[in-house]
Amino acid sequence: MKSRFVLTFLVYALPLILVIILALYGIVWEFQVYLILAILHLVVVSGILWYLYKDMENKITDTQREHEKE
Amino acid sequence: MKVIDPVCKMTIEDTDAVATSSYKGATYHFCSKPCKEDFDKDPEAFVDVKAAMPKMEEMIAATAKAIGEMAKDPICGMVIPKERSIKRDVGGRSYYFCSENCVRTFEAPEAELKSMKRRVTIALTGVLALAIFRAAVFLGLAAGATILTWVPIPFLPWFTWGVWLFIITTPIMIFGGKGFFIGAWHAIKSRVANMDLLIALGTSTAYIYSAFVVFFPKVLPVEEKNVYFEVSAIIIAFVLLGKYMEEIIKKRSSAAIRKLLDLRPQTARVIRDAAEVEIPAESVMVNEIVVVRPGEKIPTDGVVIEGHSSVDEKMLTGESVPVEKKTGDQVIGGTLNKVGAFKFKATRVGADTTLSQIIKMVEEAQASSSQIQRLADKVASYFVPAVIGVAFLSAAVWIIIGDPTFALLSFVAVLIIACPCALGIATPAALMVGVGKGAELGILIRGAEYLERAEKLKVMVFDKTGTLTKGEPEVTEIVPIADVTVEELLMLAAIAEKGSEHPLAEAIIKRASMMGLSIPDAEAFEAVPGHGVKVKAIGKEIVIGNRRLMQNIGIDIKDKETTISALEERGNTVMIVAAGGDLKGFIAVADTLKENAAEVVKGLKDAMVEVVMLTGDNERTAKAIGAKVGIERIISNVLPGDKAKVVKGLQSEGKVVAMVGDGINDSPALAQADIGIAIGSGSDVAKETGGIILVRDDLRDVIKGIKLSRATMRKIKQNLFWAFIYNSVGIPIAAFGLLNPIIAAAAMALSSLSVVTNSALLKGVKI
């Protein structure tokens, strides 16, 4: 429960944390921000989507295999 | 409540109607403003005086008429007039499509998916190239270079950075965005706002504005020279990716009709010119004699004229016990002949067969089922007018302040920032986690629309046989007569049935084994088709069977009729046992309730879902079973072909209806229901028609499926919030003329990151 709460908090606070960290380094409106936002965001989001997709595919395959065995 | 638009005949929810009109005391609902306008011009053309009476029977009749003229595209689900559609004949049936694209998907579903994958790959690669390219420009700026995005660089004097961005973005806009622009055009024509319109509006504004900055910088009356090509590209790439993912999840759904067609045997053996010849099954003619051997499928409907056998009709009727067939009995095409061989005369062929009728009913049910408005489209239908309003308001304020140049810029900026790139992945990201989690629990979900409907579920209809019951007969009561013990009676029955392969015999042998009885072999075994079994063992003749068999061997059962009838009224098949010419007792066999059936019904009631049981049984037997499981609303004496009508009737009460079934005869009802839930042990066709499939054959998964659907829907709603919130915050920034590419990129990055991580959290939710 505790870990779920922390995880949920992190997700919802993620954008804020990101901006605060960047602000602390004084690079909020610099080109690095664009690098992080444009490239990293693309790679990270695509990566997570890919992971969710493969996870779903594997679970469906396992379930179907189990069903066919029965 | 579901109503029919009198102009286009589309079935819609009355609450979703775009407009209404009153005519001769009745209210008419319309799916779009053009429909209302057509109606208002000449109501008599669409409604006659009788139809003005708002009776449900007439509405259903109108729907039936409309169905005759309309067809549902099996790929995109669009209901289209048959005369204006593209027709294809496959396996003796006609299919109607709204576009060549849908035809291609139907004929080669994998090829269309591959093409979509190619478009997604092009879009994502282009976006990555754009981002790297743009970053390189910024890096150049950071290094103190004087290169600006719109200034030609020395190495490529005829090109500018902006032109490069334009070149990379244009194919993404054309190939990737084509579908959204077509969808937006249709939305404009129907005067409705949807997701496609929002995407088209945001991306085209960003693209056209940026193109002006690059090619006609002097036309713009300000020094502001930022370009937003990547906003267009990223939105299209992500929304396309989301659609592709949804397509992957749904890719098997269009196979339902194909599975039905697969049931038809390819060939039939007929007697022609006194010789047995094998011909294609569709060539069998009425009154032709067809020969069926053990283990073969029956090619068409007919009447047995010679021989006898038992036929497995479970795939059609849901009845687990094979049906004995002798001369004069009817056989159904597509069912499986078990042990004997027989000849039958074909009575119905082609489109008239029972199987073809079921296919037709599935099609009709699919055509008449209303398409729900997707949640993202619903949100967009409010968001788009609001954004356009804010854009105009912002421009108006700047004009009043006295800065028309800024008015134009803020108008454009508001439209650019309004479309979130996470909009397209909000649903599929949560859906993928929900579907994955469902698979882990043994529940397969076909698409987001079933989740959206499950959230509003009000009525759950259960087919009885094979769904609430096990579908396999079990011994329920053993009633010995006089001094015979339970063990002795069971032993006699087991000796007689030991050589039989009939499912009722299997139930008796199973019970005898459970009681630890050692069953000796019989000396002679004689099966009496349709009646029972006779054997000789332990020095006497043992007979087990029905009333007629007892009459044939001269055993009087008249004074035991009350006992037999009481057993039958409790839903049992009664087997009468006699030995040495004396009546020994009765063994009752019945299809018993599944474990947890009562628990599931209670769980659904607790979740405020009304539970209904559908059965072909008579009212008394149905009520007895209903009482055992805790269902009060029972619809009995339902013919296999009428299940879809019952579901339709329940829907006409204005409720969202789910149907749980397993047999082919359940398929029309599964297609008709808002959510068709198929049991994993059921027929392939039921599974292909159902929107949710319970793989494990555990009824408790019905409740888990509903809980999972509701949890996934909550996640989709949260995702839509995260998708829109950052861009919504960006709207006032844009209105004040402070938008720049970094803010646009930040909004896109933050919204899509929030959406994917929020979706991943669904993995931790306990169902």
C-alpha cells in the first residue's frame, strides 16, 4: 500500500519534479530542456508503450496456451 | 433509451441525440442537424401517421425494415445503405463495405495491419529525425553560432533549417495524418466535433503557420519566427501509434463471421444415379439423399430416412447430451455425427439452413447494435468548441486592446497548443494494461468499446445450459424401490451402461466409481436407439432406459408415474432400471449448476446489476433452477433463435445489457448485447462474437471482468485528464502571446509521460 502510494505520488508529481530540478540548474528555458522534452520524452514514452504492449502480448499468449492445453 | 433517427434510421441513445423535433404529438430524435433539417422540411416523408405513435413494437418494426436496407461494415462497424456500399460475396454470403480500405482489411486483415505499422514507423522515425535536427539547431545556438531556424546555413544556401523541418514533416502530415483529415471532414459535414477534428485543427494550424514562417516570413507582420512543425508531427505519430495499438488488440474481432463459415463442411456424399458421389457441400439440392458416416459433419438440414446414430448438436443448441437420430428425425447442417451411419433427405440447403439463418441473425444483430460514442470523442466534442471559443475571445480581446497582429498570433497559438499528443495514447495505453491484466486473470477483452459499455452495465443475461450449468450430466438422485439399496441399484445401472459411450451412461459410471463400486462386465450388450440399453449379467437381464423401453419389455410403471414426474419437474432426465423382469428403481441425471453460480449472481446483485436467466426449459423447471441460483427474473421457453430478440427487448427498456453464453445459438444474442461475454469452454463462434471471453470457464470471472472494465475505464478517464490538463494550462499562455516551441514540447512531453506512467499503475490494482 505504502509503495503504491509513493509510486502514485511520484507519477503525479513527476512533471513538477522535472521542472523544479531544471529550474534549480537554471536551464528551464535553455536548449537542454528541449533535448529532454523532445528526444527523451519520445524515447521514454515509446519505451514504456512498447513494454506495456509486449507485456500484454505475453500474457495473452500464456493464457491462450494454457487454454489450449486444457 | 434507444431511439431511431427517422431520417438515416441510425439507432442512437435519446440522450446522445444532437437535435429533436415534435410532430403529431411524438418526439423524434436525430443523430445530426442535417437529419433534423431534412425531417423538418417534410416530416410526412419520414413518418406516417401510424409511426407517429411512439410504441416500442413499431420502433422495432422500423428497425427491422431499416436493417433490410442497411448493412453494417464488418470492419469499421459503420451502418451503410446497401445500395451505396461496396459488395463482396464470400462463402455464399454478401458483405457490404463503406470503403476500399475496409474491403482490403476484410480480405487481408494482416496486410492492412502491416500497412498501418509502416505508417506508424514512418511517422515515429520522422518525429525522431525532427527532434534530433531541432536539437542540433539549439546546440548550435548554445555554442554561440548565429544560425537561426529560418536563416539559411552556409553549407546549404538554398535551404533553410525551416525548410528541412518542412520536408521531414510534410510526409508525416500527408501519409500519417490523412485518416484524421478525412475523419475531421466527415465530422464537419455532420456538424459534430470529435477527436479527429481536434487533431486536424491543431496539426494543420501548426503546419500551415510554420510553413508561412518559413516560406513567407515577410507576410507575417511580426518578428515572431518560431516554427511548430514538430507539434504536428508528434501529435500525428502518437495518435497513429495509439490507433495501431488498438487495432492490434481488435485484430481478431473481424474473424467472427469467418468462424461461422468454417463450420460448414466442405464436401457432402450424395446418391446420384444409384452411386455415392462426393460433391461440394453447397451443391447439395433439396430432396437429394445424403450419406453421413461416423465422425463426419452433417452437410445440410434434412430428415433421416435410413439408419440411426447419435448426433452432437452442442455447437448449435448448447445441449451437452448427444441426440439420438432415427428414421423420421430432423438433422441440422454443421452438427457432428458421432457413432452410427445414416442417410437423410436434404430439406433445406444454402441460405435456408439453420446455420445460414444463425449467420443472418448475427449479421442483423451486429447491424442493429448502436455504435457508442468513444469517450475521447465525447471529451473532444466539448473541448473543440471551447478551444475555438477561447481562440476567438483571445483575438477579440487583443483587437479591443488595439493590437490586431497579436490577435492573429494568439488565435493561431491557442489552436496550436490545444491538441494534446497524449490524446491518442490515453485510451490504448490503459487498454493494453487492462487487457494484459485481464489475460492474467483469464479474461480476454476485445476492445475499448466493451469497457466503456461495461461501465454502464445494468442487466446481465445468463444462458442456462453450459453457462450457469456445467453442460455435463451428473447423477443427482438415486431412488431405489422396495428392498433394493442405493448401491445395488447403482451397480445394476453401471453394469448395463459400462459398454455405452452415451454421456448419461458416463454420468452413472462416474458416480459408481466415486462410490467405490466394482463393476463386473456384462455378457451381452444391446443398445436400443432412442430408448436405452439391455444387457445380460450376473445371471439376469438388466434393462435401463425410458418409459417406452419399459413398456416394450412389459414392465408396468404406472403406479410410479408420480415419482418419475416429480424427478422430471426438478429438471432431471430419469433413467428407469429393471432387472430379471422387475422394476428396481430410478436414477435421475441432470446438468448441474456450476460451482460459484449462486455466489456470482449475488455478487452481481450487490454491484446493482439485474440478473436474468434465459432458457428453453419450461417455466416450472426454469423456476426451480432460478431458485437454486438466486435469479428471480427468468425468461423460459425461449427458442434458440429467439435469444437475440429477448436481449433486444431488454435493451428497449433503456438498459445496457450484457449476455453470457457459450453455444453457436447464443451468437446472435452475444452480437445483439451491448457486451457479449463468451465462456471459454463454449463454441469458437460464441468466443469470436463475444467482446469479452472468459478463458477459464469460471463464472466468478464475470464479476472480475466487470471490475476490471470499471478499473480500466477509471484509468482511461484519468489519462484523458492528464492528456488535456497541460495543454489546457498552455491555452492562457498562448492567449497572452507567450507560446514558444519549448512550452509546446513541454506540454506534449508532460502529458504523454503522465499518461503512460498512470496507465502502468493499473498493473498494481487488485481485482
